[in-house]
Amino acid sequence: MNQFIGFHVMIDHNPRIRKILGHLAAIVMALVPVAAGAAPNGTWLSQPQIWFHSTKGSLSQVMAQIRSENYRVVFLDYRKVSDAMQQEVAREARQHGLIPVVWVQSPQYRRMSIRDLVHEARHADGIQVDDHFFANYRQSDFYMLRRAYANPIFCSIQPFQAGLTPRGGCNQLDVQCYTPQTFQNCVKLADRMGAVVSLSTANTLGHQATLGGRRFNTFLWPGLKD
């Protein structure tokens, strides 16, 4: 104990030793790995959001805001959106460095064929098929889409649909982790599948800090909701 006290006294009275230890501490801190922050990936704009921002002339502002928060992709619900508005939205997204991807919402209710899905994405740089598609279409339909569509396909599933995911063909997969009670298990599933974690603005966006360096989507973009 006396030796320990004597060592500290020696440090306190020897500036050279204090300087050396200070340099060593800085080196050690530099070598300690820093936890990577979660990486924003994509966010959705609903049909009402698209109509609202287009008619208000605020598309440029919302795309700039999305990009300023480091998102890369914007998923767009183009149901009953005119050709001219679709082109305007995609153009604004590209001008702000975002990838415009058509989110095909509830294709089963519209009885959409694979040809219809391809047509739906004509004014974008990718297409997203989600849990509604996987619940109501066969895997052979997905592979038909893959053959017919040259741009990236983004796939989105609910956790219980892991077994429905095609083995190949999705350029990106996300798992919808929208329930706080099952959130950690959902994140583990996404890790096993090499998928992006999708967060719900209403229920799980607050868990963003627990994701480490994982990529995440945000459903929907905060603001005007359906």
C-alpha cells in the first residue's frame, strides 16, 4: 500500500512522467474501438405525403431534409399519382442525391400482374415489394418480376415471413421491426438474414440508438401520415 502511495507521489512531482503517461493514455484511447452509429438507409413517403408536398411546392424541401439526415433511398407510394407528379417526385429525389424507389402497396387488392408491377415503377430507379406481395404472390411470381425488371428490387418482410423470402433476387431486404415487445428478436433475425432493420416512427424509432452500426429504414417519414 505504501509503495502504491509512493508511486502516485512520484508521478505528481515528476512532470516528465506525467507527460509520458499522458501520451500513453492518448494512444490507448485511440486504439479503443468506437461504437459505430446506426446508418440511415431509406424512408417512405405515402401517397398523401406526395400529394401534399407536390401541391404545396415543398418537394424540394422535403427531399433536401431527408438527404440531410443521411438517408440514401426514398420509397414512394405512387398509387393514383399522375405521371407528371411521379416524374416530378423522382426528379426532385435524384437532384438531392436520393434513389427514388416505387413502393408497390397492396398489389393483391388491385389484382396487379407482374407486368403491372413493372409498369408501376416506370418513373423510378427501383421497385419495392413488401409483406403484402409475399403473402399473396408465389415465389415463381417474384422470379418472373426479377427477369422482367432490370433495376434493383427492394424486398420488405414481416418477421414471421422469413421463410417466404426468395433465396436470390432481392437487391436489398429489410425486416419490419415495428413492435417494441419483439424488437430485439427482430433485430437478431435481420442480422441472420443480412437485412436492414425497418423502424416504425410510432413505436420503435426510439430504439435507433441500440442498433450499433446497423442500417435502418424509417416508416414513414415523420410528418403527414396516412
